[in-house]
Amino acid sequence: MLGHRLSEWCGHGPILEEDIALANIALDLIGQATLFLKLAGETEGKGRSEDALAYFRDAIDYRNVELVEMPNGDYAYTMVRQFLFDVFSYHMLEQLQKSTNPALAGIAAKGFKEVRYHVRHSSEWVVRMGDGTEESHTRAQKALDDLWRLTAEMFQADDIDREMAAEGIGPDIAAIEPKWRAVVDDVMKRATLTIPNDPPAMTGGRKGRHTEYLGHMLSEMQIVARSYPGAEW
Amino acid sequence: MAATRESILGILSDVKDPELPMIDVVELGIVRDVSFDDGHLTIDITPTYSGCPAMQVIEQEIVATLASHGFADARVRMVYSPAWTTDWMSEAGREKLRAHGIAPPHLVEHSGGGIAELVSLRRAKPTTECPFCGSSNTTEKSEFGSTACKSIHFCNSCHQPFDHFKSF
């Protein structure tokens, strides 16, 4: 989802280097998603490919957190959203490398190396914008204020998460939060940004209850595959 | 069948990276194993980056190249672990990159710096030598370049922009 969101910047980046950087990061994320969905399809055993899972599921069957489906906004909003997710992804993949499922561990090991670059990129932009001009600081703070309430969903373990953690297949995602928070606190301090004191938002993304933004996004992402099902080139 | 691991690797050196056609898949270090099971040839390859669009082309090229050498039923198996590292790139491959204006990767550092090292704008970066004039006086412009595996640099001595194959 976030890979698709970032791809919307392609051709619209504020400078050429950033346009290229976001396209690269989008490619990594879509690549990781492809590998995870392929494995999910194989594990399910009903013959669904990664493309079938990406292009022929409706919003209600998507399990992503709401944070990653939020529209891009301005560059500060995109970078703060990216940073909040990247730090989660970094710690999640770090743990997932130890999965008892060798296929999952292999995908995680590859993704983990990629996400190191992503964290560097987004954290450095958060610091530059937060500790930059009055305008960039105001925008970065607004982005953090808007997005903060959506971050808690990343760490809310459900029954499946707990079962996976108990079997050593998936990480204990609730235990990732303090590690995530330590990095976020450090970067926000350097960025002179203030973490809001708001309680978590009511979210349902991981249960298939999404914001209105996901449907619009899927309509664009899925239209070619659905207009020409089975097309190959 | 007289085919050996070495002769198969020799054939695979005809398969080039479509995005870096000066270097072949063996030099790139993505060919992880060559095996014969009941006379069936299997090539294990590992992707460079999760989303690298060249992998599919490389897979097809390997099958086609082996077929043209009489291995009609060769198959390619994608393995993900251990994850590919640029440390597996051969010395010859590195020199070819340099000769084509791409600074080769450094050895991957296992600094153990963890997250603290990831979030500092002032973190020390290894010096990347200009592939054109050899100067060490270069500046990294962006960690993301024209392909997933490259970053963008500028040489302050000969004023030439250049790509660097990222250490990964």
C-alpha cells in the first residue's frame, strides 16, 4: 500500500533526486509485498498468485494499517508518514528474520537490508524539515499532529498475531513499540518536533475496516488488472 | 553427461545483467548453486533487491542460454536466504564496473552501529573514489539512483557526476 502511495510521487517529486529516491523506495516496498503475497498464496493453497491477491481483493479484505493508506499530502506529510512506518518496518523485519518459517525469514532478511536505507532517508528529511525553516517546521509538526494517532495500530496484536508469536513464526509486535518509540523520540527531539499527547485513534484497518481513502486508491491500482483479467505481456 | 559445475558457470557467464550489461550473473554473485538431480539441471539464484525488475529477465535469459547449449530442461530456483550482498561480487566484476564509470561497492561494514547510526545526518560515510579520475574528493548526492542498486555521486576534482554500486 505504501509502495503504491509513494509511486504517486513519481514525476511530481520536489527535486529530481527525491523523485528518484521515492520511486526506488516504492519499488523496494512493492517488491517486498510481492514476495510476502506470493508466500501467502502458496501457503493458502488455493492457487491464488501474488497478483490475484493484490489486484482482485476488495478493500474489506485488505489488512494494512490505516497509516499507510493516508494520502500523500505535502512532502513533510509524506516524509513523516514514511519515517513513522520505516522505523516500525525496520524493527519488525529485524525480528521476522528469526522466524521459524524459513521462507518468511529469508524475505525478511532481504527486506531488512533495504529498509536500513529507507530509515536513513526518511529520518534525515524529518530532521531537516523539523529543524529547518519556520515554514518547514510548521508543516512537519502539522503532519506529526495529524498522523500520530494512527501509529498505535501498528502495535495492536490480534489473536492471529499472538498465535504466530507463540509459534515463533511472527514477531511479538506489541514488544516492538518501545524500540520504535525510542528511535522516534530521538529523531523528533533532533527535529525540534513535539510528539502530541493524543490518545490513539479508533482504527480498523487490520480488520478490513478502512478509511475512505483506500477504496479510491485501489480503484486506481487495480483498474488495469480488472479491465483485462489474465492479460500477459 | 560431461557437464560440470565449472562448465555450467562458464555458460552462465554469457548471461548479462540487463541493467548493467558489462557484468554477468556469475560476477554479480547471484548464482548461488548449480546442481544435477536425476540429470535435471537446477540453477539457484538469489535476487539483488526485492523489487529488482531485472530478476525476471535474468531468469528467462538463464533458461534460454542453457537451452541453447543443450540443457533444454534446466530450471531456475529463486533462493532468498542468505540474502545477497555486494561482497559476493567478483573482483573482475568490480573492475568492469569501474571501467564503465560506475564506482564499485565497498565491502559491507558490520559496524554494529544499529539504529543510532541510521538516523544521524552526520554519520561518517566511506569515501567513494571517482571511477574516472580516481580522486577521493567526491560528494554523495543521493543514496538512491537510476536503479535500486546504485547511488548518485559527484567528483569535486574532475567535476563529473557518477554512479556508485551501493554496498549492500
